[in-house]
Amino acid sequence: MKLPGAGSHALIFAAAGEVKILLGKVLWEPDEEWKRRANITGYTGWLERERGVSFRGYRELWGWSVDRLEDFWQSISDYFGVRFSRGYSAVLDSRKMPGARWFAGATLNYAEHVFAARNDSPAMIHVSENGQREVSWNELESSVSSLAVHLRGAGVGQGDRVAAYIPNVPEAVIAFLACASIGAVWSSCSPDFGVPSVLDRFRQIEPKVLVASDGYSYGGRFYERSSEIEEIRSSLPTLKETIVVAGGRERSAGGTVEWEEAVSGGGSMTFEHVEFGHPLWILYSSGTTGLPKPIVHGHGGILLEHLKVLSLHNDIKKGDRFFWFTTTGWMMWNYLISGLLLGATIVLYDGSPSFPDMNAIWELAEKKGVTFLGTSAPYINSCMKAGIKPGETHTLDRLRGIGSTGSPLSPEGFEWVYGKVKEDIWLASISGGTDLCTAFVGGCPTLPVLSGVIQCRCLGAKVESYGEDGRPRVGEVGELVITEPMPSMPSYFWGDRDGSRYRESYFEMFPGVWRHGDWIEIREDGGCVIYGRSDATIKRMGVRIGSSEIYRVVESIQEVADSLVVDIEGREGVSYMPLFVVLAGDRRLDEGLKRKIAEKIRSDLSPRYVPDEIIQVEQIPRTLNGKRMEVPVKRILMGVEPSRAFNRGSMANPEAMDSFISIASRLKAGSGKL
């Protein structure tokens, strides 16, 4: 296997021989009854009956789905019974990226499709560290319709933004669906975000209403957020109203509306039919410079993509109990709530996955009868290191599938699931991103599971591995690219009037081709292996953040003059993130200043972005136009030869790179951390 940097990735990915022993070992194969019951089998049978097309296996089906895009996405619309209130002139007007327009002229509403799937099972089950509750479909509809009436009364209409600072609770889902039903635009942050991070996001979108929780519980402790709400309110001049969800402590301050009041007015359920690409929600992802990118996704694109991926690739069925451990600040929350589209009961968890111990999520799975459990590679690795054995300590009879995302799941992680959780289970390792709000490589319930390997490229997603020459390669690691448009690609970035930021983010390296920023290998058998980030974006516990956000916090400290951070993500599902600082004057880095820097990041951003090490350097490498050279530093620390990692002639201070070359030499010599 050839890696970028002539094999240097062994520094993080472990010795190639050790990887080869485990990578690709068959751990599970579906039997004929399992295949017969899989949703994707029902879909292929429908294609044969209704469209006259048949396939000899998944790879042929995938090839058809990306070669005949219009036929494929129309089949998804028809198969799932998408309700257009106005028809469309064409499925796809052009394959040009960016700029492809899907289902031109069509109108619909995402929330209407959620309530079309209602059934006798609970809509939601919520579990927190302090209790639990169920929400029926009747209760969900009543609360959504009442809140929609209230929002209209507050002046919220089509295209207006509603921002939320709220944990993973039913009120978040209710508020989102109320927004969607009236054509308003939803955007949320988890309350573990510091106020500066929240404002960096919400100021850009100028919300009219804020929905906020006055506190949340995590790890056995209650975190009060009333003062944070007041600071956010006072810093968003466009707000007309703040609705406060009681987190379990004191009632909210004056000038706000209590949640109970906002949902008490009643009203019938109605849906505003909007254009296919009308904004549904705004998510945030960051590059290496500037504010977080406000990514706009449309009603129709998300509806089609989530129906496809959750049904055909996660095999979610009506009556299932679908869980993913997430917060409202991660795209997996949006992914989870779309389980409602298929009539599944979504299971929400608000709290620490390790409280009171590492069995917390497995306990939830047992008690709530979870059928598909989604988590992350770091959580699986933590369970493995903790030595727990969920299969021996818990009854997991109803659990038939496990999903893993956030970072690459190591072969050892695969082995642990089959050895310590359940022998007869389908493990779907998936990878995608906030940018498309989906997985574009992931699971297929009719394929075998191979250790360390993602089963397939998802239907309708023409994912390829590009070399530096811009040509696809098989069996070698290259840049993950998407070479044909997908409906859930961002409609645009909020405030990006000429589209330049959007184009620069994805289409600068390979014009007309989406570059995602991951290393990927497409195997001969159709499986995929992700090798982590190829750019300088920080991605911790599945949540991306731009390095610029860390710099703004770190460099607000008087003693810090300059800084640089890189995230070196390895195959074991965890990342190693060092922070390099240049200190003012003759100051030397001591333990007290390290604690101060870490605490500032913890409070203003989130605990997940506290660096693994803080190292003092004399200079930060910069280009001639003053940009930090994060990618070259990252590549050097990964073992790439300096002559291939950067060009001294393009640097303002080429001598600054010498200290990082020295550090990389110590890493290569086996000294471990920096």
C-alpha cells in the first residue's frame, strides 16, 4: 500500500506489517435471510419491477447510481414517495460543480415528510443523567404546531433564522421541526460551546429568535448557562425574542419567554411549501482561516439524501429504535433526527458517555431496546482500553447494527466489537462530513464486514481517490474527491454573496471536482479505508473546528504572541494535537501558563479542543503573504521529507521551519510525543 510521503505515515498509522495482519479480515457476513430483509434488497427489487433494471451485486448498483444520476435520484424520490406540492422541470439541470441545480421548480417541506411517517411507536425517547421520558407522535405534533404558531406571532417567516443554544433534548427537535414547518432556517450550537464560539457562528446569520437552555448536566455535574444566555442575547441585535428551556435549576431572567408558554397556545399543523433548495438549516465547518463557514442545506437535498442513506445504508426501518451519541453542535444530530422520516423512534442522550462509567451507552442500548447504535471510533477505543465487555454484562438481543464515525476506526476497534459486544452484528463504519451532512462512504447491509475497511461508496456518491495529477487511482491512497454532484451539497454559504468562499473551500485544488480534505484508499474489492485529514482543519471527536478559532482564543492571552496548531489524526481513532506558541518578550513556558492556555481554550471553545501538548517555539513559519504554514508543518511531523513538504523560497521566515524538522526527527527516532 502506497501512502503520501513515501511511507512516512508509519509514524502515526503503526508499522505497515502490523496493519496488514488485521486489515481486510472477514469478521461478519450476512446470511440469506438477513439479505432478504434488508431495505436495499427491497429497493433493488422495486427497480427491477418498476424501472426494468437489475444488477448482479452492489458494485453494479453503485456504478449505475453515479453514471445515471438523474435516473437514480428520481428513483429515490419515487421509491420513498416524496411529496412535491409543485412538480419539477428536470431532476438535474447540469452536472457542473459548483452550480448543479436539482429538481428545478419543485416545492415541498421536510417537516411534512416527518409527520407522514408517524405511527404507534414513540417518536422520541430521551435519556439524560437525571432521568428519561418518552414523546409520542401526538405530543410531538401538538408541540411543533403550537411552537410554529408562536414563532409566526413573533414575526418569524420564511427564510428567517432561529438559533438554538441547547443540549440534545426533545425541545431541540420540536423547535427544529417548528422552524422547518414554516420555512424558517434552523441553526444550533451545543451549550458546551463558549460564548465567543457561539457568537462567531450566530452573528453571521443574524437570527430573529434564540432558543436556549439555562443549563445542562454532564459527568454528574450541572452547568448553569443563564449568564451565557444573557451575554449571547446582548450581542445579537437582530433578536426579537428568546425562548428559554429550563435545564433543571432556577427559572429564567426577565425579558425572555418560557418554553412552556411558547408551546401552550395550540394550533393546527400546517406546512409552508418551499423551493427544493430553500434553506432548511445552517451548519458550521471551518477551514484554516477566518470565521466558521455557515453551510446552508436545502429542504429537498437533505430529504432525499437522508431517506437514501438512512434506509439503504443504515437499514433503518419503521419501528426501529435509532440512536447516535451526539450533541446539537455536530451534524450527526441532524442525521439522527432524520430517522423520524422513516418512522423510527429516535433515542436522544444528553450527558457523558462515560458517566457513571464506560458502560453508560451499552446500558442505554439494553434498557431502551436500541436496534441501531451509532457512536464514534474514539468511544469504541475508550471502551476497549477500559476493558469492558458489553456482550457479557448486558442483554443486547435487539441490537442488530452499530455505526462508527468521527474518525477512522482501527482494525483493533473492529475486532473489539465482534469479540466483546456481539458476534452476530453488522458494524457499519462510515465517513462523510458536515459539508454534505451525510456519509458518502459507509455501510451496506448485504456486504461482508472486513476489519478496518468501510464497506462501500454510498449510492449516488461518486467518491474517488485522486493523485496529485488529478486522476483516479485504485489500491493507493489519494485525496478523497467527489466527481459528480449530490443533492445535499451545500446550497451556498450564508453571506458568501459571490460564491467565492464556497468555491475556494472545495473546488480550488481540482476545478469542477469536490475535494473533501481526507486521505482515502479505494480498494480493488470496492471497500474504502480513510487515513485521516489531508488539510489543516482540526477535527476532534468528530467535530470540526477551524484552527483560526483556536488562534483567536490563544492569542487573546497577553503572554502569547503567536501560535500554530495541527491535528495529526491516526488510524486508531484518536488524534494527536500539539499547540505551538511564541511568547511575548523573554517569557518562558511554564506549567502555570500551560494551564492558563488550556483553561482558556476549555472555557471559550470546548474541552475537546484542549491540545495534547503545548510547546514553545521561537517563530511560527509563515508564507510571504503572512499565512501560517499549517499543512507543511503537519506533513513534516507526519514524516514527509522537508523538501517535499514546503518550499523555502515561498516563506517569509524559512529558518522558522528548522525547529519543526528537528521535532520530526525526534518523533521518527521513537521518542513518542514532542
